[in-house]
Amino acid sequence: MKVSVIVSAYNAADILGTTLPPLLSQDYSSEKLQIIVVNDASTDGTAALLASPKWTDRCEIIHHETNLGRCATRNSGLHAATGDLVIFIDCDIEVGNDFVSRHVERHSDPQVTGLLSNLQPAISPLRQKYHRYLFHGRRGAKTVGGETPLPYRYFILTATSIQRSALEETGEFKKELTGYGIDLHYAYRLWKNFPENLFYEPDIIVKQHKLKTFPLALSDFGNYGASNLPIILDEFPELGRNMGIDFVNGSNSLKRCAGALLFNPLTRGVGRLLKALFPSPICNPFIRYLMVDAVVTGYRLTLKS
């Protein structure tokens, strides 16, 4: 099977020297493996790093002249991809040398259309509570396991393989979306076509470098609520019930009242205090609350404007 790996890169000069070599040292046939790196108009030394023959001789390098966002980088990679199987991977993800072959092996099962890797932190021990919440808690795809099809909301496109035929049926990524929400939007479209065919493989472990801090993540969640979420809900309003939007403008007046009590500066301050006071994993519910609060607050700002 011919495989195309699409690496999205932005300001990645500090990490590509760690994450690219394992992709170029796969135990899969090099004649059947295409590595595409899309540089989304980085402002650091990414372009200069990728100009080295040790990358250009073994990778296809695509440069954007302006920063267009991850949807656009994935679309650029798809236009160049020739594989029957496409793997999307972020530039800060480090893989094992059997990463590609193990994805191909799982796709020999005709029920598997998309396959999600097991994302783990590259650093240990994790000192931030938010990072322990992300990686040590039983959440997301871990709650489903490897034998049961995944719901769309757990199918994130980080070190994830999808059959080209399914990508062609689903279409390109929506380039108007930037930041958080792009995986949700695409996974939902993919899931609508293949609801029983998206899976998680806990034994394919990949390691993520450059973990975001909690304040930066909350800022991103707020921007998501203000910008991407309205676009997504305009196309798929049914997704609102899974994102806390019923607490803002739903038809249930009791829920809207509950939302006024839950998502306000006073309750937010209490949530931050409790998150700071309690150790992991007791603080996890407060971390989750603050994430939802950031999305809801961002969405409210858009409604007011």
C-alpha cells in the first residue's frame, strides 16, 4: 500500500530536527512512502532548515507564502499526496520506526477507515495539572478502547491515518477555520459517511513535544468559541448540544438560567481557585469546567457583537 504522510509545520525549526528523522527511518518500504512537509509561512528558521539536502532529498517540501492555517496546510498536502492511505501528523509529534507499518497493518481490516494513534507526552513526569489531565486521565478515545468504533468528537487528526477514498468522499478541510475546532469539523463530516469505521489504536504510541500551558489553551478555547464555533454551528447546528451552547441560547429556559449561574466571572473565579487548591486528579472537573467556560464566554461575545 502506498502511504502519504502530511506534516503540518509552523515555526518548527526548534523541533523538526527531533521529529522528522524518525519519519525518515521507518521500517516501511521507502518506495511506498511519501513524506510531505508543508511549511505554513513560518517566521523562524523553518524554511532554511527544510532547505537542507538531508530533508529535500527524502521529503517533498511545500512552502506557503502567507500563513493560511492548518486546514490550508492539510489541503496543500492532500493535493500533493499520491498514497492510498494518508497520515496527518503535527510537526511536534515523534513516532516510532514502525509507526507507518502498524497503521498499514490495522487498515488491512476492511472495517477500519480511519485510525487514531495513542498520543502521549514526550516529557515525564508532567508537572502541570492541565497536562496530567490531558494525558493521565481516562478521557477521549481512552474511554472507548481499540475494539469499538469512535464517536466523531474523539477522532482528532494528530498522528491519524485515513484512507484516501474516504478523504475524497468527505472533501477538503474548511480553510476558513483556524485553530481549535478544525478536527471536530472534519471528523464529524468523516463520521457522517463512516460512522462505524473510525478507530483508536492504543498500541501505536506517539509522543508530543511542545505542550501548551493552561492559560494559552484557555485563550485558544476562547478564540474557538468566538470565531470557529459559530462557523461550525452554522453548518451543523446539531453539534451545539455537545458544546455547552444550550446554556447560552438553547430553547430550554432552565438551562439558560443554569448557564447564567455557571458561566460568569464569579463562578469562573471560584473554579480557578479550586483548580489551584486541589491536587490531580481531584482538580480535573475544575479544569474541564474552565475549558468549557472559555468556549461559552467566547461564543457569548460573538452573539453580543
